[in-house]
Amino acid sequence: MSRIPLIAGNWKMHKTLSATRTLLAELNQAVSDVEGVEVAVAPPFTALAVAAEALRGSAIRVGAQNMHESEEGAFTGEISPVMLTDIGTNFVILGHSERRALFGEDDELVGRKVNTALAHDLVPYLCCGETQQEREANETMSVVSRQLRAGLAGVPADQAAGMVLAYEPVWAIGTGLTATPAQAQEVHASIRALLADRFDDATAQAIRIQYGGSVKPGNAAELMAQPDIDGALVGGASLDAASFAGIVRASGAAR
Ligand code: PEP
């Protein structure tokens, strides 16, 4: 099955409103002629409404970097799925390694958020990945499998098919270290086998699995050429229109 590559930018805690408008205007122009690749951006909460407005009529999708598992309530400082859909958000990144490591999100919480997102027609981009220590201890697949089984708990196959997964080895995020295409492909293929076991073959083939971890214009093509790598979740390089567009172009050319 051919899956359209999806290149998504996770802006993390970067960009004011004016910087958001500037970056999106540049990006819209830079990728307007690229075909066969889906493009998405996840600005900070404060810039989401402005981003959705700036991208009205554009094919670029807008998503959030996190959300609360409930629709509303006394949760100071949190953002609900209802608020996200209200301003035109299409997707939400869940279980990013920074949320897990810095904000104490565990596998079960991430699973509840995935179910809430699906119930509100937000596409979950479910992240997983091992630390350097876990890789060295040969625990990569046991960690990834634990994160995904909990993250997908209760999700029916027809809803899972529309989801996006992101394999992001923690040691490659923001470090300049990238998994080799062979290392990434090996994990992606194992994830696809896990999905076939958890759901069925057709569902496993439909789910897009992004790679994330220091993806740049110079290494995107060789990663995207791997059969089970269906796009990229991009941090640092998504903050600059030229570098993000370079990744989008390289990915389109590689498939
Ligand atoms: C990320 O945080 O999802 C990420 C992949 O970051 P970077 O591209 O900067 O490694």
C-alpha cells in the first residue's frame, strides 16, 4: 500500500504571533508547488488560532502539541479537545518524549488522551521511542511496544487506521544525532508488525509511522526512502521555512 508521506513541524515553545504569521506565509509559499506530501504544523497553544486563520484555504494542517484528557473542568492551565476543535485544529501530538520525561506523562495517561482525541475528531500523533540507555540495553522494542500498546488501549481498528504514530528515539531528539535509515526502518517494521498483531494487516498498512529525531533537509530523503517510514516529525528544523520546506521537498522526491 502506498502511504502519502506526512511531514509535521513541532514548534515546541517557540514563536510569537508575529513570528507565526511570518513563518507560515513563508512556508505556504515555499511548499505550494510540492505534490504527494502532506504538511502539518504544531505551533504553541497561544498561536494556534492565528495559525489556523493564516492557513485557511491552504493544504497545510494545524495541530496542537498536547491537550488535556477531559472536555472541561477545574484543570488550571490546561487546554481541552473542545477548545482545540473550536479553533480549527486538525490533530494533536500526544506522548512526546518531552511530555513524558519533563511533565511526568505515563503510558496510561497518553492512552486516555488518544481516546479523547479520537472522540473529538482530532487525529492523534502518538509518539514513542527509547532512551540511549534503553537502546544500549537492547530494550528498544520492549519500550516502544509497551508505549504503543498502552497508547492504543481501547482504540478500535477503524479509528486506528486514521492515526499517525511517530517513532522518535529520545537520543536523537534535538541532539543532532539521527538514527541511520537502517536503524529507523528496523524499528518501523517492528512497529508495523505490532500493529498487525494488535489490529489486523490492513489497519497496520494504513497507519502512517513518522520518524523523528534531528531530521534535516540533508538526511530526509534517505530516511523517507525506507519502506516503513511514512514521514517525519520535525522539531528544530521546522522553525525555519527554508529548512522545513527542504525536508518536505526531499521527502516528496524520495517516494
Ligand atoms: C521532536 O521534538 O519531535 C524532534 C524530532 O525534534 P528535533 O527534530 O529537533 O530532533
